[in-house]
Amino acid sequence: MVELNWRDYLVMVSFVASIAGLVLLGDNRNSPPTDDRTLSEEILIKMSFTYWIVYCISFFGLKLHLPEDSWLLLSLKLTTVLSYLLTASSILSLPLQRMAVRRVED
């Protein structure tokens, strides 16, 4: 049996919250975005949620008891790192994109 600590529970809650966020963002299919800025913001937020879901899945995949020299373990580690970095870059690019749009409007 796998022991879970506070970080594991936090990742579980954030996994459920990311799925809920994607469901809420995907709910407005009938109303298209009004402009390119809104569309790009929605895409960046959806990317952040999606990358975080991939991180959570690979994080819990690392909890499985796999042999140390297994290719599956190495691919899970790489997926975890890449999805974490992609999540961070998506989150950081959202305010940068807003600043760029404001600068173009001015």
C-alpha cells in the first residue's frame, strides 16, 4: 500500500480542480470569443490546466513500485518534469501576453 502525505493530497485536490476548470472553460462553446486577446487568454488557461493534469497523472504514476532501470519510470520522470515546466511557462506567459496586447493598443 502506498503511503500518502500532505503533498499527495494537495496534488489530488488540484487534479480535481483542474478538471473542473477545464469543464467550466469548455462550457461556453456556443459563444465564440469576441477578439483575439480573449481567445489567446482562454487557450493559455486551458493549456495550464491540461499540463497540470498531465503532471498530476505522472506524479501519481511515480508512486507505483517500478524497477529502477525501467524505461517506464524514466519516461514518467521526464513527463513529470516537462509538464511542470510547461505549466509554469503557460502561467507566466499569461500576464506577459496581456502586457504585450496593452502595449499594442496604446
